[in-house]
Amino acid sequence: MLAVAVFSLALAASCVHAQDGPLPIVFTPTFGTLMGGDELVFTAPNITSSGGQVYCRFGVVDQVTVAGVVGPDGLTRCVTPVLYEIGRVPFQVSVDGGSTYSYGANFTAALGMEGVNLVDRDSKWQRPIKSATSPLDLAAWRELIKEQLTLTWDRDSFDSASVNVELWGYKEEGSQASWDFMYSVARQVPNTGTYTFSPESTPDSVYHTGKIRVSGFTQQEGVPNIRALWSNVHALAWQFKELFYQDPVTWSTQRCMAWREAEKDLPNFVPDMPPCPCTLQQALVDTGRFQLDTGCALSLGSTCTYHPGAVHCVRSIAASPDGAGQQCCYAADGRELFTGDTAGGSTPDRGHVFGAPPYRVPPRVPSYSHWIHDVTTFYYCCLWSDNCDVYFELRPTDDCTRYVPPKAGAVFGDPHVITLDGRSYTFNGLGEYTLLQADDIGLRIQVRTAQVSNAQGELVHATACSSFAMREGASDTVEVRLPSARDTEVPQVLVNGEVVRFDTPVITLSGVYVASVVPSNVTVHFQSGVGVEVRSEGGLLTALVLVPPQLKSKTQGLLGSWNDNPDDDFTTPSGDTVPSTADQMTIYNDFGASWAVTSQTSLFVYSAQEEAMYADKHDPDFTPIVNPPALPAESAEGRRMAQICGDNDQCVFDFTATRNEVLAASTRWAHDWYQAVSKDTRKVATCPYVPTPEHGSKAGGPSYVENGTVTIACNEGYTPHPTRTVTCRRDGTWDGVPGTCVASNATTAAVAGGVIGGVAVLCVVIGLLVWRMRDDKESTRSEDYRDDSKKDSTQET
Ligand SMILES: *[C@@H]1O[C@H](CO)[C@@H](O)[C@H](O)[C@H]1NC(C)=O
Ligand SMILES: *[C@@H]1O[C@H](CO)[C@@H](O)[C@H](O)[C@H]1NC(C)=O
Ligand SMILES: *[C@@H]1O[C@H](CO)[C@@H](O)[C@H](O)[C@H]1NC(C)=O
Ligand SMILES: *[C@@H]1O[C@H](CO)[C@@H](O)[C@H](O)[C@H]1NC(C)=O
Ligand SMILES: [Ca+2]
């Protein structure tokens, strides 16, 4: 009786579900560019309609509907429209002419998937008159712009024998962002995959930022939402009107000044910016809040074309409430670069480079708002004219005084845990557990363990991490796991249960980003600023979790309650605290096991086999090795262990418990990694910024953090006064008064003369100084920014 009741309930529920939501469909490709033009092919079910027109409707607000077609193969297709957003975009399909939308799925829109390559985009298409290494050189520039332009694309993208090449422009007007057709560059060009042309000058227009679109030949021009490939977004210098060619500096200076005026009407986003990390070391480990800027990154070879002097830049992951983003750049010696000192300095962005949810409305449109507000403007002020000071005034470097580093916790080896408050323990449970949770933001990070083998491949009574699953609030669920196939150690990344591939180093999802520059390293960044670094090393997974200061006193789980008190770290979900001095078995049973997940809370995806294996979220019958018998130091194995482990306790434990050298070595490596990160997340004191003195400069690389120095170099005829070099003390103050440059004869005269005479001379000198300062200002400015150019325009993501 009961069984029947349950059954009919279930049936009723599934009926309701079917009526409620659209029927899911399978389609490819599931990923594509936010610019649209990707052709989606629906493979299952076969949803060919009987006569009715097929329509696809994309998005949630301001939905865009496009007509679909049934191909010669009997499969239905729709082309994605311009989406203005990244991440998950739901769409529905109608097969009855738009009356009902009975099918649906989610498409993922991304940046950085352009199909048209603009050859020499930076030098030839965008045409900077200056570069990072050359001063303003009009003559050379005029030669350069006579050259032809070439674009390339994959010819197999189109069936047609010929293609149209069009220019589309981007503009923002109030709350409206739009990509608009400007004109045809060429029509009915043979589809060879390459096209070369001499651009013609066109009248000035509202569009200074755009993209080239290549599509199969159609009679009509500028048809929206058809199968097409797009170029990168770029500054449209190659087609600006005569005025720009004749006198680019005046034209650009006018644009720069107009921009300065326009900025006055926009909210001041600077105070809401997340502060920059004070040092490169902090920036590299604060992966929850900052991610590398692919245009200037150590792990990608520090190209840094537009950041002279920098070796690495990071961008804030989360946007500010206004949709703005922070960018921070660092020199090889670790100090932050200031625009007051170098054109490679850090500048915030009014438009976050990845945009900001809910996107679509300026300045929250991914990449393109950033281009309008922060990149094209940099071209006006810095690359096409000599007004960088205007740009830097509106985009000031953050001096890091508000920066508080994150805290790291770790789980590695035959699981050893180091809590956020630094307490170490070993937890060999077999099952699935909550590593970290923060109810305020709905954060859940779970870990799954699997039994490990010794060198002979026999299972031993010890476990290691095999998977991490996590989500925050309503974000997508990300799982990073070792594939069950033993022949690979490359971790798999699953998003909402599906394995994803990394076509770009960073994947943007809902509420979470996943970065993987090399397959063995996966970083998961959440909106809250929590970062999870997963590494595959030695056949198991290691994780470091970086938690921002906002979550202090708000965390629970195996990584403990972070409140600077390590003694209450072993707190169970019900609030009982196991003494930190308890023996290992008590910690194991009373604390560790208490954090087992349940079928309801588990975020993991299960294969049939795993379903059975992890039916118990904590295997009560599994007895871990707690006190492995010590190895005699003089035995061969003992010597081997000493070689691998040194004095690292966790490594010694794993070696004795498993005799698995690879595992032990991985434990040692992970512990060293944790220690390095802990060191790099220490707070570093900072001193107030020292402006460049009049009649002088700052020698060497000025650094404003603890132990950093600023040295003044004065121009000919001037002397540093009162000090040449100041050093930043631990308490955040300089050890002297930062110097200014005073006229050399003035100081000697003042010292030589009597008090009255001295004062008189000084008065004259000060008067002279003020007068000369005004005079010098213009020339100093242009000299300061002579070789600069900043801003990463080489990348779109
Ligand atoms: C889909 O159904 C239509 C009509 O029933 C049929 O003509 C077509 O071949 C089918 N396509 C596939 C791929 O099965
Ligand atoms: C799209 O994704 C959301 C969030 O994961 C999910 O709730 C919804 O069911 C998905 N829609 C379809 C049609 O798969
Ligand atoms: C991968 O991670 C390890 C440990 O954090 C690091 O040393 C290494 O540089 C990373 N590799 C890349 C390419 O980021
Ligand atoms: C600054 O120098 C002192 C003395 O050499 C040293 O103890 C301290 O750790 C240094 N601070 C930093 C942040 O490097
Ligand atoms: Ca604590």
C-alpha cells in the first residue's frame, strides 16, 4: 500500500516537472563566443517539426529570438545571436512557429573564442603612434599606415565558395550597449581563409571600437545573427578619417579631453575597488580574489608588451558593485608598480574585463565595456597622443594600504589537514567530507578520499584525496577529480556533473571561474574571494584553500573555525568542540567523521560503481593506520625515507604507513607548498606614496612596502633635501622625511648667509621655484610618459 502511494506520488511529480520546464535537448557545441554566430545542432531528441517554423529564444531578460532551420541531414539548427553576456545562457526551442517553446537547454557563452585573426593587430590595425619602447614618431607611423592589412579565418567554417567581410562597431548609449553593422569591407570574396586589402579612410563616426565579421556570402549586407566568425575587438584606427591621419595627436588629444569631461558625469568607482596586494608574492597566492592577466603573466612568459617594467599583472576576480575591476602590476623584484613612477603601473578599470553579472547593461558588458571605458581611452590619451597623465589621474594606482591577505588551509597526502588557524592533524577517513563551509555565503567545499596502495600495488589502510566538489550559493557546481583510469594523473573538471575541456585558460561559469594554465593545476575562484587550488601530484590530489578576511569567524568543517584560535578548530557540525590535545582516534571519530556529507548535501557525481562505494559517506568499517611503527633509521628503507622526507613529519608518517615513495614525496612537496604560501600571505607593512619631486626623479625601483626604499635623484643644479634615501619601517612610516630637490646654490647660500640674509635668499628662491615649476610642468609630463603605454590590449579575456 505504502509502496504504491509513493510510486504514484513520484509519477505525479514527474508529470508536473514535464509540464513545468522545457524538455531537455542535446546539442553541440555547448560552448561558444558571446558574439554569436555559432551554429547549434540539436542531436537528441530529433525535434524536426511537422511543418511549423523552428525558433530559438535566447536569454532570460531581453530575450532574442532567431529562426532555426532543418538541415539536409534532418537535424534542426539555430545560430546563436549576439549575447552581451558570458556564462550560462538558457535557450528554448519552438517547433510550432513560436506558439510554444517546449524544448530547452543551456548554452555557455565565453570570451576569447574568436575565429578571425587580424594579422599584426597591435601595430597595423590599432596603429599606436607610440609604443612601450619608442617615443611618438609620426614619420615612422605614416610609413606604417601605408601598409596593407590582412585577416585570416578557417575556411572550413563556411560551405560557401565566397564570403562577406564586414566591419561592426560597438557603442554604449546610456543603459544600452549595441554591436552595429558599419559597412562592408569586401563582398563576395573567395573563401580562401585569407584576405588582404588597403583600408580606405572613412568619415568619423561614433564607433572607435569594433570587430571584423566574416560570414558566408549573402546578397544583403549586415544581416544580424547569421553563421559568422568574429575578430578580436580592437581600436578602429585603421579606418579613421583623414583628420586622424593628418594630425592624429590633435584628434586624439580632443578625444582624451572629451573623455575626461564625460568621466565627470559617471560615478566615481575608485573608492569601491578591491585594494591591490602589496607584493608580487601576495598577488600570486591570493588566487581567490585575483587571477593572472594573460597579457602579462609569469606562467605565460611575461610578455607584458603594454606593461613595460612589469613581469606579472593580476586582475580582481569579482567586480565592484559598479561593475569595475582592479588591475595590479608588479616588477621582477616583487614591488607593485605605480603609474606615478612608470607607465607599466597598476590601473583600475571602470569596466571589469570579464564584465559583471547581470551583464548586458554598460559598464557591465564583458570585455566591450572595458574597451570603451579603459582601453580605447588609453589609446586616445597614451598611444595616439601624449596625455597619459590624464589617463593616470582618472585611473589611479591603488597603494595597497587597505589590503589584508587571505588565510590558507591545506589537505594533502594520506590526508593531513592544516586548519586555517594552523593546527595540523591526520584524518584517514574513507568517504566524503565537508572540508570547508561558510553558511553566510552558502559555500560548500567537499573532499572525497580513496584507499591508497603501497609500492607493490596492494591496498593499505590509508586514504588520499581523489576528488573535490564545491559550490557557493547558487553558483555552478565544480568538481575536480582524478579520473578512475589509472593511466592518467591529469585531473578532470566537471561542471554540474559534465566533464569540460579547457579551450581557454579560464572558463567563466555562473558565480565561479575555473582556471587551468597547465592540466595538473586547477584553480577554482568563487565570487566571494575564496580560492581553491587543486594539484595532481604523485597520483593523488592536494588542495590549498585560500579564504579572504571577510570570512573570518564564519567557517566550519575539516579546515576548522577560523578565528585565530587553533584550540577550537575541531568543532563538529552540532557545535561540540573536541579538545585540540585529543588523541588521533578521538579526533578521527568525534571530529573528522562528524563532517561526513549526506546523500542530501553531497555535491559529487556518482558512477554506478561509486554510488555503491560511497553509499556510506563515511565508511565505519575502515580502520586507518594511526601509529605506523617507526622504521629503523639505519635500515635501507629508513635511509630512503630520510632522503625523501627530511624532517617533515607528515612525509615520515606517509612513508611508514604506506611505503609508497611517490606518495611520501608528494606529501613533502605539498607541505613545502603550503609553507611557501603561508609565508607569502603574511601581512606586509606599507608606507605612504612618495611623489616624484620637481627637478628630479626617483632612482632605481621605488618600493613603498616594508624594507623598501625610495631614492631621490635631482637634476643638474639641484640637491636632495633633507634626505636622499628613505626606508619603509615595519610600522608603516618612513625612517626620514622623503626628499625634495632644491637648487644647490640656494642651500649653500642659505647656510653661508646669516639668518636674515638666508631668509631673504630663500624667499627669492621659492618664488623662482614656483615660477619655474609651472614652466617645467608640461615638459616634465611629456618626458615622464615618453616611453609608455600600458593596458593590455593584446588580449580580450
Ligand atoms: C528526424 O526526423 C525527420 C522526420 O521524421 C527525418 O526526416 C530525419 O531523417 C530525422 N533525422 C535524424 C537525424 O534522425
Ligand atoms: C539550465 O541550467 C540551470 C542551472 O543549472 C538548470 O536549473 C536548468 O534546468 C537548465 N536548463 C535546462 C533546460 O537544462
Ligand atoms: C602549478 O602549480 C605548482 C604548485 O603551485 C607551481 O609551482 C607551478 O608553477 C604551477 N604551474 C603553472 C604553469 O602555473
Ligand atoms: C625587513 O627586514 C627585516 C630585517 O632584515 C626582516 O626581519 C623582515 O622580515 C623584513 N621584512 C620583510 C617584509 O621582508
Ligand atoms: Ca579556530
